[in-house]
Amino acid sequence: MEHTKCLIIGSGPAGYTAALYAGRANLQPIEYCGLQTGGQLTTTTIVENFPGYPEGVDANQMMMELRQQAERFGADVRDGIVTDVDFSRKPYVVTTDRGDQVEADTIIIATGASAKYLGLPDEQKYKGQGVSACATCDGFFYRKKVVAVVGGGDTACEEATYLASLCSKVYMIVRKPYLRASEIMQERVQNNPKIEILFETNTLGLYGENGVEGAHLVHRKGESDEKEYDLPIDGFFLAIGHTPNTDIFRGKLDMDETGYIKVEGDTPRTNIEGVYAAGDCADAVYRQAVVAAGSGCKAALEAERYLNS
């Protein structure tokens, strides 16, 4: 069976940064990219809020360069999906979708999280052309434009408030007759003159020739009382939550009720010695590439210290 000092699961900013630091520490890391090489960031277009790119950078290009940088320092980056892990004995064992097994003295989990979508075909059609699941990432492109945010919780209110600082108008599309957000967040959106809340409203689809130009909506007050109409918008933001990509670790690592891996304080340490979690799979709050990269660095440093202790 193949053996490595450090095995990394996932290939977003957290995974690639962990591979870079582990490679420079001569840990000769093996990294499996997972289902989405480059991580969730590759679903957007231009990244303008990552340090070092004053003119912005294509997201796929940035991830490719991060991978090349990690490989330069000895990381063995492989296409493939880890389908099972065994933390019951040391060294730990991972199994891939090809049936390969690798022993690892330390493991860094950087599997990320996936944004929840409504399931409309138009969401995929216009992804990167008006559809986004990250206002902080993409809101800058909609300055002085009209956008809509789907959701009624704290995240949706936060996204709407942030977008209102940039956009001329923000609609909140809320399927319930009330907001689920905390009282203070409700007050912020309700008192913001740029935000209009569309209660009891669902999205039926999107339209536009060269990107999103509007949304097909239905306003329901009851089964027999509904009104369909079109809402002209320039951007459509999903804010209905994220799902951490951690299913294979259920029952093997401590997680919260939604599946985010629990870590010790500000460290990437999990409840299993020598196993670390970095990036969005352990971060339900910030979900930013630069934060994920920093946590990948911390995970690699922790792995190095553990191996040298």
C-alpha cells in the first residue's frame, strides 16, 4: 500500500495552499482534487478580492496557478475522489473512487461546501452570467444595478444589506410571509430604502439574451390566489445556505448539526489526532477564498509540527 506523510483531500484555495506549505516542508504531500477541481471558486468568473491581483484574475486561472505552485514544491496533485476514510488506526487509510488505498500519517480535509440552489435549469444556464451564490465575491460587478436576493434568513439579509451598499435597488425574494432572520437583521433590511422585500414569492425561472435580464416570479397568497409576473433585474443572488461536503466523514469526525467539521478554537485540529480541517468544510461564517487559503496554511503547519513532535 502506498504511504505518505501528509494526504490532502480537496483542491480549492485551502487544499492547494495546504499542499504548497506541506510541499515546502518536505512532507511530499499527496492531494486528491475531488469532484470539482479548483473548488467552488471555479464556478465564478473574475476574482477581485484576493490579495495580489490589482486588476482581478480569472478564477480558473488562479486555481490553476495555485496548483502549479504547489506542484513546484513537490506536491503530488491527483485527479480523483476520496470515497472512504479509516481513522480507526494509524497510519490512517483513505480509499479512492478507483479503489486505490493510501496510508497517511496526517490528513488535511479541504472538501469545501456547496451553495444551495433552487434547482431551476436557468440557474445553471446563467451561472457566471448573472447568477451568483456569493454577494461578497460578485457584488462589485453590479454597482448601480438592480439585483435580487433569494432567501429570508440572516445570510440573505446580510447579502442584501451588502448589495444595497453597491446597487441601486435590491429585491429580496422570500417564499414565506415573514423573514426568518434575527430581529436586528430584519430591522436592517426593512429600514434600508434600497431594499424591497417580496414576501410569499417564488422564482419560476430567469430570462435574458446575454445574461440575466429578469426573473419570472409568482406571488402566492393561497392556492387559488396567485399572480405571475416578470421582474427586471441584472443579477440573481442565492442566499439559501450552503451544504458542507463532508458526508464521508459522518460518524468519523465531530461535526455540527449541519455537517460542518468541528475544530478546536482557532486551530484546524479536529477531534482525531493528526487530522485537520481547512476551508469551507469547517467554516460556516466567512466562506472566502483568502480565509480558506489561510486555514490551509495553518493545517499544513499543524501537520508538520505533529510529525516532528
